[in-house]
Amino acid sequence: MKRLFAIIIALGVISCQSQEKRIIKPVKEPVKMEVSKDLEVATFAGGCFWCTEAIFLELDGVKSVVSGYIGGKIANPTYEEVSTGNTGHAEATQITFDPKKISYAELLQVFFATHDPTTLNRQGADVGTQYRSEVFYHSAAQQKTTEDYIAQMALEGTFKDPIVTKVSPAPTFYVAEDYHQNYYNRNQNQSYCHYVITPKVEKARHLFEDKLKK
């Protein structure tokens, strides 16, 4: 899909969903989920992983963000295979964070505020099951918090359309090829980065100024 970006720009099809005004309220209760002595892990799929990686790397308390593939039917998929939409994998980011500085609940709030969870298998001009909205939980606590938060947003009408974000147990996460890692920070002048990712990052900086790395 990204290879078609130049053509899409020329046709004027690109529309950045991140500019829609909506209020994403904080999750009511933080999650306590330890996967190591000091750090925890969250895994989110919300469109192109170049976008989500760039946003979460900005947050204080986030130690690392790895782009990869999850939720498919073959082992060790390549980018080319996932891009066909036939493997069942989603492009996702696996976030390692310090819960003393930022909670899972806060990460969940950022996730829902920086992508469109109402478009099925699509984010903007990126179309296919690999661009679906899905939260992969690592504990019963993460599952409950995510499901409760989605229910809360649905009840309050946070989005005008129904939320289609899936909530699933986290299966094996396959790390994407090296050139995908930290992609935005290394390729900010590239067209996709400039027209699609930069607006998302700037919006996140504005909405979550108090959560950014100093």
C-alpha cells in the first residue's frame, strides 16, 4: 500500500483521519501488570506501524517501541507477505514501558486518540487487514481495562461511528525487518512521513504534552 503513496497523493485521495476533533477521556483505572521486575509490555495495532511507533517513542516512561507483525497464520512473516493481506497479521508495535512513569491505561488513551478505531481494516489510505485496529492483551487485567474503556467510549458516544477495535490475547509477535525500526525518525523527509506521520505526531504532542519525554 505504501508503494502507491505517490500515486495517491497525486490523485488527492489522502485524508488524515487524525484531524477529526474528538475527546478521548482517560481510562478510569490503571492496570498493574508486571512482566519483569520493573517493566511491562503493551501491544497495539492501529494502522501503519511507522505511525504508531513514532507516537509512542515520544512518551516519557516508554523504554522501547518495536515494530512487527502479530495475529497471523504463518511463522516468521516478511513485510512483503504481510502486505498482501493474506497472512492475517497486523502491523503492530510492542511497547515496553515503566509503569511508575506511564501506565497501561495512559498508553491505551494515547492509542485511541491517535488513530481511527471506527474504520474496519483501514487507516486513511492504508487499506487491508494488516492495518486493522486491534489491542493484544498480555493479562486479564489488560483485557478488562481495554474492554471496559471501549464500552465507556461507546456509551459516551466518543466516536460518531461504532468502534471496531478487536481485543485479543497476544500471540507470538514477530519483529519486523531492521529498516522498519524507528522509521519515522530516520526518514522524516520521505513523502509518507511528511504528509501522514508528521500530522499524527504533532497532534499527539499537542494532546499529550504532559506525557512527553523532556
